[in-house]
Amino acid sequence: MNQFQTYIDQIEKTQQQINNIQVSNWLEKYKQQLIKTTQNINNKILIVKSIEFIDKNLILQLNTLSQQPNTKLKDISILFYASKLQIITQMLPHINNKSLDSIISQEDYLKNDNIHIIQVENPIKTQEQLAKFYQRLNLGHAYVNAGRNTESEFAKFFVKNYKAIFYLVSKEETQIEAMKVLINPDIMHVLTLWRIIDESKIVKLSYSQQLDKVKHKKIIHIPRLFGSITLDSLETNQLISLPSNLLFSMAFTDIRVKHQSKVRVRILSQQQVFKNNVDANSIRRVINNLKQSQQLTQPIQSQIVQVQDNAFFSMSCCGPRQSSKNFKIKNVIIHIHGGGFISMSSFSHQAYTRKWALSETIVFSIDYRLAPEHQFPSQLEDCWQAYMWIVHFAREFLNTDCENIILIGDSAGGNLCMGVLYRAIQLEQRLPDAIILAYPALNMNIQDFTLSSLRSLIDQMVPHSFLLMCQKYYVREGIDLKNIYLSPIYADIKILEKIPKKISIFCGIDDVLRDQSVEFVEKLAKIHQYEKPILTIIEDLPHGFLNMVARPDVIDAAVKGLQIVTDQLKAYLI
């Protein structure tokens, strides 16, 4: 107990200096929980590290603020930092209960043979660039929140644009407004901000003008031909076949025609994408093979009728192949975007996916349905349908032979990549030849504490309240968060031993999800022998760095991070 007395004394000192009853109560509750936890310590290393982090980043911040002159910024800053104490008070018991067998329960757990840490060239410049990036993020919070209480659309438009000019001039007012929002954000604010790049015409246009040029940019719409992923089907491998007439008509549906029952996929390539002609007999052979293996399913009847009404490929399109070119793209990149399962799209991630559209690759970027409108496992279902169609049908419609498939996902997309991989393993389907994950969400069980998750208390990209919100609106109540399709880290050895050996994971040292990758890699390393570290950690970078490479907020260290990921991608090409 004595070694923690200094921290308790610091809390009491801060209580005396802050003239705010609510904050004082939060401090008192944290102190009492701290005393209770330190009286019966199970995981001393994590408890000590966590308390040191809280003392440095919350308690001392509050102490410093309490001694400053009274201002609006001071008052809201105190509430902002103090509100985090409610979270850490709830966290402490889970920190203490963390298994001592976990690698993060070791003193220097980042120093091991499975991890490669890369230094950035100019840390000071990186921090300066990140500060500017976060200022713009604060501006986004303030702008989105402006005029929300105004009923008239005209008045809301006027208020938002007036406030936008005001916030551009006053950084302090922007910071104040952003802190107000972040103390207790709601789902509408988060959705409006995180979806702005896809829903604001002005932002969308500005972003588009910064993107690399790609010769062929196509949108295809994939029919649902395969065993649907539902909560029930995740517990069983039993699938239902389609009647032959409906199966064939759906398989021949024009992938260029949009329909609500289909899965939208963006294609990026420097080569011609569509075939001149499609061989109907070849498609029939694929279908017959799939029917024999029981991998095709019966969708909702209303969907079947609607799909039948769509335009099919014409007979001339489905005639014998007469293409004069024999060139086939061997390398297929299947990308699943991040966004907390509630936002973003294939469009919003083109700052880096376009860089992967090389002369020898074709990129498929999947637009899955989003929460809260659609909850788990809808997102996984869309990705599964797209993956299976690419594996079995892409060579019939497009100029690729799918010889080498690389599955890539970032953040929530990394989670979905692992879900697709696990489903393919369980159903004995073709596995990707290589996997690349960028800062993946591998554990939805927030009570399973990791040290890096403490950063969510101070992180501006992924604050703790946002993490909780993503979980709440993605996962229905009552679902076991240790389900491997929600939390891939809980997969057993029978699945993990079948994961392709070509797997690479990347994240920043300041990523709130970093330790999930550390724990996952440790599990893999106990099963497989790897020639080099699986996990690459880049100094000074936070969560989401792949999306920090677009102007005007480009982060030089993020550009380097993207290059590191791209180099690994190129190493996996054939």
C-alpha cells in the first residue's frame, strides 16, 4: 500500500485545489477504487503502469489546470479530463484481473522477437503535424455540433456557416466546443463527423481531387450466391442450395447493375477490368462445382424475385471468349475498410488503396453495410459474399485469374478480414495467400484490458467514448463478445494453426488497439515458426495513420508508414 500513497496524496491535493463538487466527487470515487484495488493486487505490473499513466495524463493535468486563472477554457478542460476518471474507476478491477500469462503483463513486453519497432525520422515534426491534424479534427467536432439545436434548415445552414468562420479564426473557441462534445458525445454527432467524407458533396469533391490517378475505376454489384452468415449460421455449417433456375439467373446477373440485395464493390486497376466476352459454359461449371460442395445458399424470396428483374448479361456477352488479349492479372487485393463498423467506405480509403492499384494488381474494396442501421453479422455477411464471389467468379467476368489473393483490412476492416478468414477455414474454402492487417480491432471485449487501451482516455482519434459507441451499435445485447467472429483473438488452436504463414500486422506505437495485435501475434508465434517479426510498430503514430496521407493534413511519418505497408504488399506479389 505504501508505494501507492504518493498517488493517493496527489489525488487529495488535487481535490483540495479544484472548486468543483462534481469533479471532486469523481476524484473521490477514483481514489476509493484505487485504495480498494491496491489492497488486493493480482497484476502488479499492469496496476503500477496504469496508475502512473493516469497520474501523469489526468491527475497532474487537473492539478496544473487548477492553478491557472479562471477562463472558459480552464473550466471545460477540467471537466474534460475529470470525466475520464469515471472510465478509469470502472477499468481498475479489470486491470487487476488481467491474466498474468498475457504477454502485456510482462515488464518490457514490446521487446520480443515477434515485434519490429521502427523509428520515425523527425519525431518533433511528426508531433507538430499531428497537432495541426487534431486542430482540424476539433474544427470538425465544433462545426458538426453547430446549429444542432436549430429546427429550421435555413437557420441551421446559416448558423453552421457563420460558426465555421468563427471557429477558423478562434482556435480556443474551437477547442472549447470540441471538448464540450467529447465529454458526452452522442451517436448522431459521431456518425455525422465520421461519415462526412462520404456524405458531404464539398468534402467529397475536395478529397477526390487529391487522389492518385487510376486508369480503371469501376463499381460492381455482386449477387449473394453463398451461404449467408447469420447469428444462427455461425454456430453451424449447414447451408441451403438454390433451385437451379434461380441459381443460374442470379449468377448471370449483370454485375454492373446496382441493386439493394447486392454487395457493392469498388475496383481499382491500371489494366482493363472487364472481359470482352464471358463464357457461359465456364460459369455453369463453376456453379455445378459449388452446388456439389453445398456452398450456395437460398436468399430471402423477395430478393430472388427482385434480382431476376435486373438486367442480365446479353447472349452476345455470354458467348464464347474471343478476346485478343491473354493478359490476366495474377494478384488480387481484397480490401475491407475501417470506420468502427459504423462509418467510412471504399471511397474514403482511396488515399492509400489507389496506391496499391499497380500494373500487376487489381484491387477490390468492399462496401459493407454499416451500423447502427445494420448490426453484426451483416457486415461480415457482405464481406463473405464478396470474398466468395471473387474467389469463384471473378476470373469468369474480369481479367484476372486470382492466382494470388491478398486480404487486407484496417481497424474494423481488419476484424472483418479475420472473420472472413475464419469462415473460409471452417467451411474449407480457398484461403487468401497472404494477409495484411493495419491496426486491426481483434478484441471487442473491452473488459479484457490492455495497457494501450488507456490511451483512449486521451486519444483524439479514438476516444474511449467512441470505442464504447462502436461496440454498442455494432453488437446486439446478449451476444457473447468472445465470439471469434467478433473478437478474432479468442480463436482456438484448430483455427489459428490454419492461418496462412504470410501474415503481417502494422500499427503505431500510440495506437489504442496496439496491444490487441501484440497479444494476437504472441498466440500465433506459439503455433508457427516465422522467419521475421509478424508485427511492425511505428513510433509516434496513432490509430488510423493510413488515412493521414492526404493533403492538406499529410503526416510525413504516416506517409512512411504507408510505404512500409506497401513494401510488404509488394513482397507478397507474384
